Amino acid sequence: MKSRFLLFMVGGVILGFVLGALFPSFSEETSFVGELFLNALKMVVLPLITVSIANAIFKMETVERFRQIGVRALLYYTFTTALAVVTGIAVVLLFKPGVSVPFSGSEFHREITFSFKDLILSLVPSNIFKAFVNFDVLPVIVSTILFSLAFLSIDWNRKTVLRQLISELDAALLKLTGWVIALAPVGVCSLIATKVAQMGGAPALKTLFVSLGVYVLTVLTGLFIHGFITLPLLYFFFAKRNPYSLISRVKEALLTAFATASSSATFPVTLSKSIAAGIKREVAEFTLPLGATINMDGTALYEAVAAIFLAQSYGIELSFSQYVAVFLTATLAAIGAAGIPEAGLVTMVLVLQSIGVPTEGIGIILAVDWFLDRCRTAVNVLGDIIAAVISSQLEERDGRVSP
Ligand code: ASP
């Protein structure tokens, strides 16, 4: 039953490409099927994020526990993001994709502004409801953590009612998520077919694999190394288990990430599959929402590759200190990117500005970003899951959660 479902998922992805390329108008006419699936996922996301974080923090029992798990997770996220950027820099220097695509005029007219000051200011929402309405995940997470910590610090005897309510809501939301996941094969197929059709059907695939082929290959190689070698090695080092069997157990989450191009929209699937794969619930419920929002290894790698690719295509020689600037800004830009489609393109402005590459260069890579966005989102989600397993294992090892 389980393997049949996986087969449907993989079949959905392949069929999506075929339908979008060969029957673009049919794919666009039936795009509501994918939208319905995406709506259903999004419907669950914010309630699930709030309830699961609250549930996880209530189970931690003391603020000290929260601090330990939180600090460990943040250190790990920064470490893996930095590793991803280094991989990105290495592959782009090796493949030199920009040399074969000299810059030929700008087609990029989107007004992009991004500043870290605004990001930091937005962390604490002045109006919680507005943060929910605007789907601003990071402020929702920050306020949920603050409220839950306040709850953790009050008199013990008054806690039972809310605790029970949250724990029951959590169980119900995961049940609901299971129903949404059942729609995934069809939803995934329609989302991909629609996107391929919107990008122009079969000719879009030609741009992807021919005109910008070397660039696409460079990004894919980097993502492959990080997702299938570096992260599995880290997992093996910390958890002493077979990483590829974990990857195969959470495949549905990776395919959903590929189809939606959004770590946040994928979150319900990520959480439910991770718990099913044996990650301790209280650790998963805290680290996964946080990871889906700030831990973006794929995005970090991508931003480094894209920025250096554009520098190469503009004929700009980068100095060692400019590579260091790429390293630092790509790491920060990935942390600042929201878990939504093409968020990485917005924060990439920061990386480009740090090395003096004109931002309109983004126009060159826009034609293939729809595809690369999906691939980096899958690696983002994989990074979150592996972080959660390692965190869960370390907590077990330290005897802080029952094995
Ligand atoms: N789409 C990515 C995500 O949701 C972010 C990005 O654009 O890189 O994880």
C-alpha cells in the first residue's frame, strides 16, 4: 500500500512534465486541481505550525530545555548552510557556467527590495492576526514561541487544560494532514503540468536543458552533492544509521517540496512523514517549523552559484575577499529567505550587491528558476528533516527524551 502510494507520487511528477510539455492548454485548464491541493496544504500550515510549536514547547517542561534544543538547532543550521555555500562556490568555479553565456541585455524589470533591517523588524509582529492573514511565517513562529514560553513559566497547576487542548488539536491537525497527503499524487502532477505549461510547454524544457544547460547542471550537481553526500554523511556521523533509508522514508515530503516550490507549504507533509519515520515528536514539532523557515541549505548553495555565474557572465573577475563576501551574504540571504516560491531570488539581491553585480542580471536566470527553485526546495526540506533526526538522536543520547 505504502510503496504503491510512492509509485503514484513519482508517476505524478513524471506525468506532470509530460502533460505540461505536450498538452499545455489542457494543463492550464485543469490547473485548479493543483491549486486545490496547494490550498489544502496552506489551510493546514499556520494552525499546524502554531499548535505543533506550542505542543513541543509545553512538553519541554522547562525553559532551560528549550534553550538547549534551540541553541543546538541554530548552530547546526548555520553550520550546514555554510557547508552548502562552500559546495556551491566549489562547483561554480569548477564548471564555470557563466563563461559560455555572455550577458546579452537585461530583461529583468521586477522591482526587488530586500533589507535585513526590515527582516529583523518583522520578526516581532505588532499585530499577530495580520501576520497570520499575510502568511508571514517567521513572525508567527516568533510570537508562538514567546507565548508558549510565557505559558511554560507560569504556575504548574494551571497548565493542564490548555496543554490537553493543544495536544488534541495537534493530533487532529496531523489527521487532517494525512487526508491532504492522500491527494498529493494528483495535486503534484497538476502543479508541475501547470508550471511547465505556463513556462511555454516543450520549448521551456529546451531552455532548461540546452541554452542554460551548463548553469542548470552546475546547480543540480551542487544540490546533489549537498543532499546526497554531505547531509547523509553528517547524518551517518551523528546518528550512525543508513541515511538513504531515511531519505526513502520521507520521499513524499521531498516530492511535495519539488511540486510546490515552498518549504512552508510542504511543512504538513514534512512533519507527518518525519514523525512516521521515527523522529521524536516533541523534537520534530519544534525543529521542523523553525527549519522550514530559516534553514535553507539548497537556497544558500543556489544563491552562491547564481551570483558567481552572473559575475562570470558579466565578465567580472572576483577577488578572494569577494568570494568571502559571497560566502557570508549567501548564508545570511538563505536564512532571510521565506519558505515560499522564488524567495531566494529576492534575497539574492543582497549577494549580488555585495560583489557589485548588477541586479538586472537576474533576468538571465529567471527562465529556468521555476525548475531550480523546486530542486533547491527539496534539498531545503531534506536539510530540515536530517537536522531534526540528528537533534532527536542527540536528545535521546543525552537522555532528555525517551528513546
Ligand atoms: N522556494 C524555496 C523554499 O521554499 C526558497 C527559495 O526560493 O529558495 O524553500
